[in-house]
Amino acid sequence: METIRDSLALERTRLANERTFLAYVRTALSLIAGAAVLFQFFPEQHTHVVMAWLLLIFGVCVFVMGIYRFYAVRASLMQDKIKESDHDE
């Protein structure tokens, strides 16, 4: 039997997962914006262009990692919820 305490704990964990995903998105967008600035203002300097490409690639990787982690934790939470409901019966 799921108590109100258990359901609230699950909801807090779900909301924490969403906040973490948004932090990944914010970080990825910051890295991509940094790359755009370097591309825009320093297109003739080779080292800045290389750094811009690295920031862009790293930003995309952070975004993909955030998506993967969000769905992995979400699936784990759903699986735990199903296990608890099966266990209660």
C-alpha cells in the first residue's frame, strides 16, 4: 500500500530529475552560445575557431547526455513504482 509519504517522495524525485535535465540543457546552451560568439567575433584566428568547434561538440554531447540521463532515471522511477504496486498486492 502506497502512503502519501511515498507518493510525495516519488514526486520530489521526479521533479528533481526534471530540474537536473534543465541544468543539462542550460549548460549545453551556454557552451553552444560560447561557440557562436567565438565563431562570430574571431573567425580568422585558428585557435579560437578550434576552441569554438570543441565547445560546440561538447555542448551537443552534454545535451545528449542530459536527455539520456533524464529518460534513464525516469524509466527507473517508473520501474520502481511498478515494483512497489506489484509488491503491495
